[in-house]
Amino acid sequence: MKKRLSLLLAVILLLSALSGCASSAPASQPSEAPSVETESAAPAAEAEDGSAEPEAEEPPAPQICDDGRARPSSCGRLQVVDGKLCDESGESVMLRGVSTNSLITSEGFLNDALFRELAEDDGVNLVRLAMYTYGVGVIGYSTGGDKDRHKADIFNGVELARQHDMYVLIDWHILSDGDPNRYADDAEAFFAEMAERYCDCDNVLYEICNEPNGVDWPTVRQYADRIIPVIRERDPDSVIIVGDPQWSSDLGSVAADPLDYDNILYTLHFYAASHGDDSRALVEQVSAQGLPIFVTEYGVTAATGGFPRDLESADKWIELLERERISYCMWAFSTSPEPCSAVRSSVLKYSGFETEDYTQTGLWLLETLAKYNTK
Ligand code: IDC
């Protein structure tokens, strides 16, 4: 009975915490079966991968009470305190997440059953919605794509994350477009709309430019100085994550000339087989200087998303991020036929994944989450 009462209380608390959120998109879309893709070089190796059972290890005792379990219902609106991501009361939190691949080609993954599994079974507390700005046809928001459809996907993803008590990252995924200023008019209108819609939602974080490249920090800064005020005017206490030059690896330039706003973190992206000791040393150095860092995307593969995987380097990275209390999000929870994907390309469903459905990347992800999370 006591148990039931506390459950009821928890539900009431959850509902009241969430009631301020903007009502969002209609219920999740029915999952369509993905088209059967031609298998890349990956699948042959994947066939062996799938037979490996993930190790059933006991998770280690948490060092901090909310380790891995930072949820909007208990941690509320996040903030940056002394260079670290913290909960509403100023305690350090860790977000351990997964990113979609291109959101518009990943719509099948925006479903209730998957978000429940990620949150409840896998211990994921952050989902990143990678909305491509650049791409052919419908894929690129700013290159002739269907803007309403892109936004509907964001609304759907945010609502599913809210329902399953996870934080969510709205990612303005620039890549081949290099300079974030290129589509800054679109970005301004987009983030104004998002911030207006989600100003009362504790679970929403904004990532304003995935990976600037071919430009220097002053150029990215100019963009950030344009977009951040647009968000803050509507959603004053929001957490905003800013990308940096060289595909979000140039934290040195940022540390020398950081932005002048509160609640900002800077993006670091790494791919374990391409970025090793030197990159880790840079993170340690700028983190010691107090620079707030968020790994909104990392892969266990090479930076191409392809082979090789380097799980040893990936483990070293995660140990470092855990030690420095830097949140991280993996690329990608996807069936796209490439080694960076967590799910095999031959899998024709969007939820209910079994051990054999995961690639070696996916199995490593589950093991890593289990190792650092407490249920
Ligand atoms: C790759 C994807 C692939 C996608 C392509 C877009 O894995 O499916 O079609 O890019 O051109 C990044 C980017 C991310 C990349 C990823 C792997 O943020 O979009 O995705 N990567 O190459 N930065 C470093 C690596």
C-alpha cells in the first residue's frame, strides 16, 4: 500500500512537473518498415558481432546519487555551474544519450516503444534529434526540404522524450554547409519558434550548430551572438550548446575567447578511431580551465562513421568524460548501413531490439550504459 502511495505520488509529481510543457505534436507516427538497404562492407563482420552476448556485469556503486539517472522529473531544468552541467539545485548531472541519424530519414525511430526501451531498459536519459540543415531535397531543412515535416519530427521527438522523462537535444545539424552563418536566417526563425514553444519545458536543450568547418572561431562566434539572444529572449534560462571550428574539435580557440553568456556549453565531438591521446589531453586541459564541455556526438569508429572500430580508445574516452563529468551522446541509434550505427541494417523494426539486432557498436553502447548507470 505504502508502495502504491509513493508510486501515485511519483506520478503526480511527474505530471505536475511536466504540466507546464507546450503540448506538442500528435501521437507518434506509425513505424514504417525501413527499405531494405544494400549491405555495405559492415554486415559480414556484423554477423559475428551479433552472436556475442553483452556481459551481464553488476553496475558499480554510484559515486553521486543521481549518476545516470538524471531525469527531468527529479533534476528539473539544467544549468551550468562552475563549468559543469548541473541540475536545478546545482548538483552535477551526467546525461548519457543517443543521437538519431538524419532525423527525417529516421522518423521510424520516433516511436513510443523505442523511447520507453531507451529510457527504462537501457538507462538513456538524453536523445539528440539531428535535424540536417543541408542535404538533397527533403533531407535538408535549408536546402529545399519540407520545413514543416522537419519541425513535426522535432515536436514528435521532444514530446516522446518528455513522456519518457528524458532530456532532449534539438540539434541544428550543419555539416557540409560549413559556416553556420550560411543559413543563419533560417536558424534564427527556427530557434525563435522552438524557444517560444519550449520555454516552459525543462527537458529541452538547444544545440545551435553541429560541426562548423572551414571557418574560424570569430566567425562561429558571430553566429552564436546572433542566435543565443533569440533563444534567450524567449527561453531565458535555457541551456545552449555551441559548436566550434574543425568539426567541433577546436576547444582551444574557444577557451581563449569564450562567449559572454551564462548556461553555455561548448561542443566536443570525437570518433574513437580517429581521435586519441592528443584530443583527450586537450579536453583535460580546457576542462581544468573551467570550460563547460558537452560531447553531443561521438562514435566508436573512424570519423567517417566507417571501420575501424576502436573500442579501447572509446573506453578511454568514456572514462575521461565520466571523471570530468562531461555528458555524452552516441552517433547513432540507427540502422544506416555503417559501422557507427547501433542497430544492424538488416533489422526491419524500430523497437523491441534483441541482442542479435545490435551491431558491435550497439552492444558496446549497452554495456557502457550499464556500467556507468544505476537503475
Ligand atoms: C554521417 C552519417 C551518415 C550521413 C552522413 C551525412 O553517419 O549516415 O549520411 O554523415 O553526410 C559527423 C557528423 C555526422 C556524420 C558522422 C559520421 O556530425 O553527421 O554522420 N560524423 O561520419 N562528424 C564526425 C563524424
